[in-house]
Amino acid sequence: MRPIPLATIAPMLLLGAVPLAAQSLDRQEQRLRESITAAREEQIVYLQRVVDIPSSTLNFAGVRKVGAVFRASFDSLGFTTSWAAVPDAVGRAGHLVAEHKGRPGAVRLLLIGHLDTVVEPAGANFVREDSMARGIGAADMKGGDVVIVYALKALQAAGALRDLNVTIVFTGDEEHPGEPLAEARRALLEAAQHSDVALAFEAGNRSDVTVARRGASAWRVTATGRQAHSAGVFGEGAGYGAIYEVARILDAFRAQLVGEQYLTFNAATIVGGTDVTYDTVAISGTTASKLNIVPSHAIAHGDLRFISAEQLQRTRDRMRAIVAQHLPGTDATIVFRDEYPAMSPTPGNARLLAVYDSASQALGYGAVAALDPGRRGAGDISFVAPLIDGLDGLGALGGGTHAPGERVDLRTLGMQTERAALLLYRLGRRPAAQFARQAA
């Protein structure tokens, strides 16, 4: 699928919103809103329950305990649930999968959340402060997971859930994925192969959602030089040394690659000298040398962010070409590591945005636009983006994520749940063919 420039999404939205949904609520949709309003306090109590279970990525028992709470909720809604274990070598807790079969031929929805957090609290940590609440994972993303649960509860109360084809995958290691990624994300990828649309509930904003997320890759430059007395540096015998070679490469990256939209490449770590060690997993190293020795080894390690597979490949080719232009007396190589693919902007993503925007306006919450992908990192939806179209950022509103002061806005929890429920309802009434990805 050929990605489209993000700038073209706004006009597509204006063209597409009117026929997708009228700017009003029918009786069934009103029932969704009424059900969510009635469950407001219950939803907050549920959120407190799951936030108070510590579940950082490597706390396998905690991740599974949170998963069990959500699993019981999906079971009660008529879903078929399972715990997708991962191989021991992956070293993660596994994932919760829930499936609901509805009307044949209707769009098949994949809802994505995650159970883990970055920070591990000491214990119960949900603190309600008037219209806000603090707690690890309250916004990222147990709040989004709870939005899914209560949107589905409202759909069931309105008698609309029975027609929906829904698969839910709550991963247990989004914040620190296990490896190899092919195994760590197998359950998610298999679900995407049997779905038409992906909707991810990472923390959101009131007036925009994610139609594109940059992918992430790692790169590592290793340079070598001739160890020699520094009196001869730059000369034919000693050459320039490994550190100058890495410096040349990094400066050429800066000079030749900076400025392309949505492309960034950060040099995060550098180590050089005569006795160098470097741990590529821990991203730490040691070095020793003397001031009068031309260094023989240097390593630079960084990341690369991109908006499409084409941009990634083109940038890697340019980086390889830069690395190959060695200073005298040096050599260097570069290796790349795939991490997250890009969620490129597509016409299908724009159509989904149009449905969500129309639902938001029908509910009286105003227009919703496309978030600049430069403001958002990679996420689990990125793994399924090469297969199906989708939206992200549909979850709870808040801030301070990945930190002890993480907070969630309780005033807007109902709004996000209403918008999610109406989106699912309106998508579920449409045939899958309307959202089938078109070949380039």
C-alpha cells in the first residue's frame, strides 16, 4: 500500500465525513451515551482496581493478574478469551486475546491495548484528586483498556454488541517488547490477518487522533584505525584513527540527512579508545587509552525514526554510502536493527478518521483532526499497520506518562468511551469491503 502525504488527509476528511454519518444520534446511539453516563463512577472504580495492580513489563505475575481482571470482563460480555503464552526465550508474560463473532460480512475490528507499565509502583497507587487521578498506568494505558471495556458494555446494553466482529489483543510487553519480535508479536499479527480495521487505545487528545506513527530502527557504527603514536596522526603511517572516523560519519549524517520531514536519527552513545568494550543490549561500554595514542576502536549507537518503509530504506542506503567513504588509515561498518515498522498515513486511515470525527461531532465534542506523527512515538499498532488500516490515540486523556506522577483526566473518561462506542457501532454496521485495503 502506497502511503499518502499527511497533508492530504485533512481535505480527504472534509470530503468523506458527510456520507459516513449524519451529525445526529439515533435512538440506539442515544442508549450508548445513556449507558456510559450511568456507569461513570463504576468505570472509575474499575480503573482504580487495575491501576492498583503493579504490572511493569517484567513483573509477569502482575501483568497476568491485570489480564485476569480484563479477561473476566470480556468473558461476561460473551467473548471467547485466551492467554497467548510466548516462548520462554522471549522472556515475557504473554498476551490476552478475546474474540467475539457477530454478523457475517460486517467489518472485523481489532482493538489493541496493553497491560504493562514502564514504572513499577510499590503497591496500590491510584489517588483521586477531584476531577483528576494519579497512578502508574492510569493513562498509559490501563485507562485506554478501560475505555474499551466500558464501550463494549454500553454496546451490549444497547443490544448492538451481538452484531459486532471484534478481536481484542492486550499485549503484556508493549513498553519493553520481548525478542525476537516475530514471536513476541505473533498473537497480534495473527489477529490482524483476520481483521479489517485496527483501533488502538493509547492515551489520546481531545481534538486529534493518530493516523500515522513513525517507525523505529537502531543503527550502530563500528570504526577501526591503526593504533600508533599520536605524533604521527593524520600522516600516511598512522592515519586518522577510529574516533575521527566516527566523528566524520556522524557529522556527515547531520550535514546530509537533516531536514527531511519526519526523519530523525539520534546518536545516543559513543565510545572510543584503544581498549573498548560495548554491550549492545545494555547500551553501555568502557574505554581506556592514553592521550598520546591514536585510537584503534570507536563505536557509535543510535536510533532512526521514519514515516514509511521507503524512507527507511532510502535513508539506510545513504548512511551506508557515507560510512563507506573512509578517512585514511581507517575502516568502518554500519549495521541496522529493525524494531517498529512505520504506521504510514493511508487513504484507509483517513476514512476511519472521518468516521471518528463525525461521531465526535454528533456527540457534541467537536471536530477531530490528524495528529502530527512527529509528536508520537512507535506503538503496537505499528506492527499491524503494514497489513490493515487503523487509528490510534483513542484512549484516556492524561499526562506525565512513564513517570511516578502519571495522571488521568476523569472528566473526559466518559467522552472517550462515548466516542469509542459510537465509532465501533457505526463501523460495525458497515460491510468489511468498505474498509478493505486497496493495493497500490
